[in-house]
Amino acid sequence: MFKIFSTKRKVNARQFKQRDIPEQLYTKCSSCQEMIYYADLESNHQVCPSCHHHFPLSVTQRIFSLVDEGSFREFNRLMKTKNPLNFPGYEEKLDKAMKNADLKEAVVTGYGDVHGKRCVICIMDSHFMMGSMGGVVGEKITQAVEKSMKHRLPLLIFCASGGARMQEGIVSLMQMAKVSAAIKKHSKAGLLYVSILTHPTTGGVTASFAMEGDIILAEPGALIGFAGPRVIEQTMRQELPEGFQSAEFLQDHGFVDRVVPRGQLRRTLHKILKIHGGPYHG
């Protein structure tokens, strides 16, 4: 059962700057500005104990919190982006992103079990160039969809993206159509696709496969939309409703089926897979 762990080790954030705090001891919540003891954050699924803000998860953290221990098997691990348009400085930016995120690209794909239920899983990571979608991201997700069809397995995609990658131009934009075409074939094959929207899910990812799931879940407080709220306000020249583009707002307006706290996500997915995902494997 999901718990919000209480802690007596709160510190008034106004007294400190982040650089004053020893690494791995305390961290500041970007939502409520409280200082959180790092061990409490780790034990609470990277959720703030004070305001329940969901911190971004790395791929490793997501796998650890979701799949049965030792069951995840990555594929296409070595697939790596090149510079199709010879965009200035793109190789250097990719190298920096790979070092910072310890990933080859902004998505990891593989097989994994959720309470014994075998799935194909795609996990986007916002730590790699804000999870932006380029040619390799689209290709890895497309191949994951095809493996799901080949082995008749449910498909889970954890979306986290700042949109299409401008350094790849039309190569990036065409991934919207390519992945969507694969998702359509997946649907015609009668297979389950669950889309899980995390913070942020924006741009071309939102305009394509993120919103094409048979069931669409979202983490609390996630920003979900095509253009950002400031861009929309400046374009429309009017004030947007409170909470516009939040996961809760989209659920209220029928774009998201359910907002699920991170600690309940594994159990919720297990129920969905048990009902809709076909026979158990393994």
C-alpha cells in the first residue's frame, strides 16, 4: 500500500541554498521549497513527503520501482543517434547528455515482468535532453511496438518529453507518424497498450503516441500538453484556467483515464494487465 512517509527532519529551505547542502543528505523540493532528507525521499518513491510533488525518475529508478526484480531485459541498448543534418554542436550536446544521464538515448526499451506478467516496456528519461524525440527514440519505440506484436505481449510506454528534437528537423517530426502507424497495427492486432504520462509530456510526443493508449494513466501534477501554457497565453491573449495542462485537469476533462500516485502505479498496472493483458507468461 502506498504511504506518504512522515519525517521530523524538515529544514526551513529559506535558510539555505542548494549548494550549501552536502550531497546525498538533503535536497530541496522544487514545489514547496522544503528541504527533504534524501533517505526519506528515496524510501518514498521520490515523492515529497510535504506536498506530494513527484520528482523525475531516472530509467534505473523507474525499472526498480516497477518490474519484478531481475526480470528486465533491455534490447537495442547500443542504438545511438548520429547527426543527420550536420547540425552545429549536436555531437557535443549528445556526448554531454550521454555522460550526464548515463544513457545512449532518451528512451530505454526492453522486456519486464510486473507481478509475473511479461510486458514490453519503453521508458523515456527527461534527464537526457529533456526526453526529446529524435530518429533513434522513434525507431526504438517502433521496434518495441513490433516486438510486442510479434510475441503478443502488452505494451507499456512511460512518456516524458520536451517534444521533437529540433537538431534533427523532419527526421524527428516523422517519428510521430511512424510510431503512430505502429501503434495502429498494434491496436488492430487486439493487444493492450497502456500509456503512462509523467512530468513533463509535451510537444510531438503528446501529439502522437502518448495520447494513443487504450488506457492512459498519469502521475500527479504532471505537465501534459502540446505547447506550453505561456506560449498559449501569449498566442491567444487570454488567461488560462487554473491548473491548465496538469494531469488532474486533463483527467477532469476526459483526456486521462486516471491520475495514479507513483506508489500505487505498480499495483494499478498489475490490475490492468490481469484484466486486459492476456495470459501470464513465465
